[in-house]
Amino acid sequence: MSLGNSFGLCFFHSLLSQLQTKAVKSSLLVFRRLLQSNLKPSDLTFSLLIKASASSSFASNSLKPKLEANQIHTHLFKSGIIQLAYIRTGLLNLYVNLGCVKNARFLLDEMPGRDVVAWNALISGYSKNGYDFLAFNLFIEMVREGFRPQATTLVGLVPSCGRLELAFQGKSIHGIGVKTGLDRDSKVKNALTSMYAKCGELEGAEILFEEMVEKSVVSWNTMIGAYGQNGLFVEAMVLFKKMRAQAVEANYVTVMSLLSANADHETIHCFAIKSGIVNNASVVTSLVCAYAKGGDSESAELLHKSLSHDNLVSLTALISSYAETGNMDKVVVCFTRSRQLDMELDAVAMVSILHGVKNPAYIAIGLAFHGYGIKTGLCIHCLVTNGLISMYSRFNDIEAVLSLFLEMQEKPLISWNSIISGCVQAGRAGDALELFFQMMMYGYVPDAITIASMLSGCSQMGYLQYGKKLHCFILRNNIEMEDFISTALIDMYIKCGSIELAERVFRGIKEPCLATWNSMITGYGISGFENKALNGYTELRKRGLKPDKITFLGVLAACIHGGNVDKGRRYFQIMTEEFVWGALLDGCCIHQEVKLGEYLAKKLYLLDHTNGGLYVSMSNLYASEGMWDDVARVRQIMKDTGGDGSSGASLIELTS
DNA sequence: GCACTGTGTA
């Protein structure tokens, strides 16, 4: 009998250890089978059971693994095996992997003779789950109780300092490492390198990296990532080449780090194929994200389909790339697919979708997603509420915006920013100003984004005095003056009638971006400085910037204002010869010039009647003016000609 | 060691 028992157990043990690597079916199922066979599980059985559950519990959002962990916990409790330290730590680790840090904490607190391994498990558990302060406090508690930290302790704790950008605490840990000699451990060195990089102290990272005698692939990856995170993309690539030169084999993290360091995704894709890393799901997901970000939704979708298991991150990237271009039909298709797979969207995906609801024609879809958000509880996230606020403010529904805002339980700065910019965009600068004062009364300090919105509000109302106060605020608080803020500031001074002050701001900028040039050119135009506007255009071209629709409208407005028809005609010719007419048509959407738009659309049709984008632009233009009958008419034409304006397939049909 | 995300200018 006892021999039978040990044979039976051996059989189930080997089954459980196979599950660890395959991680397919529920390990608990195997365990139940074992109990049904009247076998008595030993501590080894439980150890294997816990390990098998832990390896299959990752990347799952569902409740099932958590319930399974609870069941294992119960069995352990009933059999008394939970008293064994190594079993208890295993269970603690399982809870940590499932994100149940409270249960893990309970296990540590009630542990009779807890050892340093248990402390390590919970410290790194807190850190992994983003409870950075708890991780730090636990470390202090551990040291106070007289435990000596190990290399594993530091490896678990140091990432928390990087995430919180607690450089000082990170350095203290580094100090402890030096004192105890633990810093000689290569894992500790890698963790510290990453911490310095995340805190923006690249020099520290470089020193540690150079110091390492034996650089593993993890070390190289860490340093490549360090450069990438700090915007030094060329350095990241150079280091990758060095790594290759030293014959260190790249792995999936290398590929992902390079992708996030803005490396050309097609090149990296080739490299991944050649080195056989392309089968890795994380790499494919990152590639989907890279293609999606680059606007190549088609390639992104192809890659996404090649994944054996659909995952939310990849799907979200795909959804957001469709949403970015306002292609809500595709977004809905992706959403439907996620429902069929029984995948629940998260707040990040929801936000991407809401971002895509720009065209008034899709307002019903926006409302439907609002409903979905309420039903699923996603609306509790302030991320989602901010998305809803922006969506409703795009449609000037300020009442909806205000009620959403009032219902928010916590109102972080970003939500104030959402609602203030929402009011400004809806042309209600007065309300924006009132909210701005309220925000200040609550003790919030405005950031660059608040200021940019408020400046835009001042332009609307012509509040020069208040605009000047905001300018002072920017100077006093050393708020970054480039691009957004300076453009808004210039625009404010122009709209408030002070071209001189606008010029002064403009001259203070070293490298004005296109938007800044545009606002200055437009400003000169409407203030009657036609020549200065045209000089601005020449200067901008000299600097190698590519003018866009707003530049052209600014230049044309300057010519019209100066009554200089000939010059206007000449610039108009340059635009039509060098750039597409379509840019001008989209420009009409911004200024809601329906008549001019129709004229341009006819011209464009003669040039290229297969251009589906033409109909889309016209439909958008009509929609922006609320001319719904005309929108319907254009859509009917699109249907009749078989072009839906976006799919490549229909274009092939038309030309064949 | 890694991927998806909101608020801002013309």
C-alpha cells in the first residue's frame, strides 16, 4: 500500500512538474485527480502545485487563478503543511504574482520563524505590483528586525527607486551595496544601472555599466534601454552594434528596447526574423505597437493576426492606431473581436477609443462606449472620465462635461486641465477662467498645459492684461517655453492686438517649430504686416521646415489683407505645384469654408477622381457645419463609386 | 531588462 502510494504520488508529481513548463491546464485539476485516487499529498506535492500555478498565473486578468490560489491556501491550511517556511513562501510568491499583496502580507506577518527569503519575496512583490513605498517601508522593517539584506533583496527593491525617481534612496541602497559587498553581484549592478537611468542620471548608469567585467545580455539590454529612455536613440543603436561586435546574442528584450528607442521598426523587424526572435509574443506585440504608432495600421493588423493568443496590449495598439485617424468603423470591428474572445477592455483601450470619436457622425458610437464604460465600471478611472470630458467638449456639450467633472471623486490636475481646455475649445473661455480660479483655490499649481489652455482662452476674450499675468507666471516658474507654450503666448499677444510683444516672444525662441512660425505668419497677416508675413514664409523654407495647410492659409490671408492679388496668386501657384490641393481642402474644414471647399473638391476631382480621401474631407467639412443632408449625399456617392475613402482594396477596384 | 494611455499651440 505504501509502495503504491509512493508510485502514485510520483506519477502525479511528474505530471505537476510538466505543467510548470507547459502551463496549459489547471494544475488544480491534476491535484483533485490525485485526491480522488485516495493518495495523500506530501509537502513536495504542494510545492510542485504552487510552482505550476505560479507559472500559469501570469498575464491573466481573470478571477480564476486567484480563486485557485485560495483553494490551495485552504488545502495547505487544513493539512498543516502551511507551517513549513518554504511552502509558505511559495504561496506568498503565488499571491504576489497574482497581485494579491494583502494576502501575501498576511502570510508574512503570521509566519512563525520567517526567514530572509520570505522578506525578499514580499519586498520584490510590492515592487513588482507598483507599491513602491510599501516595498521601501518593508525593507526598513526587515533591517530593523535584524535581518541582513541579500543580493536578491536589493534586486527586488532597487526598481522601486527607479520608478519613483527616488534617486536619493536609490543611492542609499547603492551605498548599502558597497558597504556589504553585495554590489559586486552582477544582478545588483544591472538593477542599479537601470535605477540611475530611470532617475535621469545617465552618467551613474554609464559608470556602473563600464565597471562590469562580465556583461551579460541583461546588462547590455539595460544600458540600451537606459539610452532609449533618456532620448539618446543614436547611442542606443551604437551600443547595440557594440554588443553584436562582442558576439553577445540578442534576445527578445533587446528587440523591445531597440523598438522603444525609436529604432526603425522595419529594420528591427528584419533583425527579429533573421535571429529567430520573431516568434516571441512580446516582440510581436511591440512590433504591432511600433507599426501602429507609425500609422501603418495594415501591417500592424497583419502582425496582430499572427499572434497565437490575442492579447490586450496588441489589440489596444491596433485600436488606438485606427482611432488616431478617426476610423471608428475599424475600431468597432476590433472591439467586437475582443468581445467574441471574451476579453474585457481596460481603461487604456477605452481612452484610445474615446480619443477617436472626433467626427460628429460617430457621436452615437461615442455614447455607446460611454454606456459600455458605465456597465463595466471603467468609468470610475479618472483616465476614462478625462477621455469622456474631451470627447463631449469636442462636440461642445459643456453640460455633459460639467456633470462628468462634478461627479469625479478625485480631481487630479490633469482633470482640471481636461475641463479647462474643454471649455476653451467650446468657446466658453469665461467658464474656463472661473474653473481656473476654482482650481487655484483648491491649491493646485497650474502646469504648462493649464497655461497653454488659459492663454488660448485669453486670445478668445482679448484679455491682454490677464495674458500678461500668465506670461509672468511662466517666467517666474521656469515653465518650458518651447513649442506649445510659446505658440500659445504669441497667438495670445496677436489676438489681443499686441504684435510687438508677440514679436519679442518669437525672437526669444532659438528653434521655432512649424506651429510657432505659423502663428507668427498668421499674426503678421492679420495685423497688416504683409511683407513680414511673406518674409516669415521664406525664412521658414530656408530653415528646411515643410509648410502645411495652416502656413498656406496664413500666407494667403496676408496677401488678401494687403490687397496684393498678384502675390497671392503666385503663392497659390507654389502651393498647388509643390504640395497637394488636399491640404488646402482640409484647411477649409478648420475655417469652415464650405464654398471654397466645394470649389477645391471639384478641382481635385478633375485631377484625381480615384482619391477617396477627397470625399472624406468633404464629408467632414459638411459635418463640421452640421449640413447633414450633404454629408449623406457625399456618403452615398462614396458607396456608389465603391470607395469608402480609406481602404486600399477599393482603390484597386476603381483603377482596374 | 519590455510593449498599449488621457490634458496643450497655429
